[in-house]
Amino acid sequence: MKKKRLIFNVVISILLFNWGFSQDIALLKYSGGGDWYANPTSLPNLVAFCNQNAHTKINPKINTVTAESSELFSYPFIHMTGHGNVLFSPNEVENLRNYLNSGGFLHIDDNYGIDEYIRREIKKIFPNDDLVEIPVNHPIFKAPYKFPNGLPKIHEHDNKRPQAFGIFSGDRLVLLYTYECDLGDGWEDTEVHNDPESVRMKALQMGANILYYIFSN
């Protein structure tokens, strides 16, 4: 058992070392019936915006990864979205916990309908931690674009205020849950939702802040 743990720690260390040179992101595929594949143009558009405006060098190829795959550890940033049910198996819960505790980052974007399910699954991953609202003075709202009031509102839905929740490991934000905001919708091609350019720009800029936080820390 100790030998297996040692091998695991060595593998994780190598992967984390390589993350310093890798700017790859992936979309999380999950079970339960929810549409994990929603907003197909959102991540490619966000990456293009970041590379052009925030001086990142993120790989424009967006891969798909499952929660139980060892490939999860190849990506410093994983994005998750959808409208419906989410269900993580015990193996997926353990793998996600190891990934996040080892330096990974998960962004969950509520696409209106995932909330009741994802809160339950987050609690499986971090049974001893509660989601906390991220204060407006957190670095994720400061650079490269300033959001002094915190998360912007992209789509109205129930007219609730947008909230950014997080799970922290010490001072490090490891999981970001954007609620009542619909950032991913704002990242999509213009003709998908016909959002005003000013609204779409807010979504892209906030997305750029998230990726900038990951790749600059």
C-alpha cells in the first residue's frame, strides 16, 4: 500500500510540474442524464478571446475528459456545465477530490437547472467543506479585467443576483461554481443567444479572469 501511495505521489508531482508548461483545458463529461455537452462554442470562443486579449497561450483544442479518468490530471483547468442531473460514482468522487487537492481546478457554470444536483455532488467530493461566496475583493475579480461588484449577470432567468461560490484549499481556490449568471451562454457564438455585445463582452472578460487566475498562479 505504501509503495502504491509513493508511486501515486510521484506521478502527481510529475504532472503538476508539467502543468507549468501546459495550457490545456478540458470539458468534463458526466453521467446522470444532464447535457454536459451544452454550449459547444463557448470554450473555443473563450480561449480565442483570452489568447488575443489576455496574452495567454492556451491550446485552442478543447478536449473532453471523464471524472474517473487519469487524463484528468493532464489539465490544470476543467469546465463543467449543463441543465440537468449530475451523478458522480464513488470512483469519480475520489478521483475528482485527488485532482483538486493536487493542484487542479474545476469551474462549474450553472446553465439554469444544474443547481440542485451539483450542490449534492460537490458535497460528496468535499463532505467537510461548504460552498462559500467568493468576496468581491478576490483576485479572480481583479485581473486582467476589473469586476468591482463581483460576478456579472449575463442572462436573467429568475432575476436572482449572480453569485460566485467556491471551495478553498487553504488560500487556493480549487472549485468555482458560478450561479445565476450563465457565463457559458455569453461565451457562445453571437447568433446563438443574440446577446448585446456589451453583455457578451462582460461574459468573455469574466471568463478571461478565471483562466488568468489559473494560469498565472
